Amino acid sequence: EVQLLESGGGLVQPGGSLRLSCAASGFTFTSYAMTWVRQAPGKGLEWVSGISGSGVDTNYADSVKGRFTISRDNSKSTLSLQMNSLRAEDTAVYYCAKGSAVGDWGQGTLVTVSS
Amino acid sequence: DIQMTQSPSSLSASVGDRVTITCRASQGISNSLAWIQQKPGKAPKSLIYAASTLQSGVPSKFSGSGSGTDFTLTIISLQPEDFATYYCQQYDVYPFTFGPGTKVDIK
């Protein structure tokens, strides 16, 4: 059974940083691209970032480019999202997801950017 | 960026109804289209990828079709557990993008 467990969310001040992690299990981690998707309160889904199975190729939404960095540790089956220069509009539930055509989703972790 | 639109934005339906949701991409995306279901307060659940292929474990009451720019999601014999918001997502060109969602509620 595929399991994706996000952690690292919380309350942070504008301009601050936060690092999200996603522990993956139940599948061959290196065989899949991985994705971060977020959802602001009461809003729709927004694709944030994706990374290839090897970790070599990364892509970002324009709204986070230059501020967020996606990475993965294939030895630990862990996906990460380093978020810097956070803004109020980054407040959202962040989901870790398996694949580019996402097949499985984590339960999400809430990030709140507020003073 | 590729813009995804959905219609309708919401609809009311009865148990047992057949429902069709449309998704349109601002440029051709071949069949790189997924459909996702989300219930209030819950994580999303993927239903379909490659425009028409059901994810493992998804019942055949859900079906998808289309290619290029126009796609549809059809749900037959709507049941109480199917009332949710449905999103389409293109994964052909980065940045990948979601449609705004279609909320299906009970009439």
C-alpha cells in the first residue's frame, strides 16, 4: 500500500522559511516523479512543483519560482520542499503526491504564513 | 502557461443521475489529462489519467474521454459518496495546471 506522510507544516511569519518533508513507502520511490500540490483555504488545487525520479529535473509554478526548492533523497524515500521568503498567499494545505499524473496523495500539511 | 477551464462550475444532481463535466485546455495537450475528486476536508483522490484510464480501484461508473483540447468526465448512477468537487489537470507541459473545479451537490 502506498503511503505518503507529510510533515513540517506550521505557523511562520511573512518572509520566513519552512521545510516540508514527505516520507514515502509502499512503492519503488526512484521509479516515480514526485509532485507538490497546494490548496489555499476555500480555494482550488494549485500545482506547485515537480521532480523527476532521479532528482535531476525540477519544475516550479511561476508563483513560487525562485523561492521554493524541491528535492528528494532516494536513499531515504523522502521528498522535500524548502520554502523561503514566504508570503501570506502561500498559506495553504500542501500535499505530497506520487507521479506526474498523480496517482496517490498524502493527507497534507497546513502552512500558515501570518504575523 | 496552459489554462484549464471547466464547465459547469457547479451542478445539482439527484441520486441515480448521469453527470457530465467538461474540461478545456487553452492549447493541445494530447491525452495528458487527469481527473481528481475531492470531498470537503479530505485529501484529493485521483480517478483517471491519460484522459480515459481509470486509476486502480476506481469504479467503472467513472469514465473519461477526449484528446487535444476538449475532455469530459462522466459519472453514471450518481451515489451519495460521489457528491464532491472534481478537478481536471494537465500534465503535458510545465507548469502543470489544474482546472478551477466543478462542485457536484445534491439537488
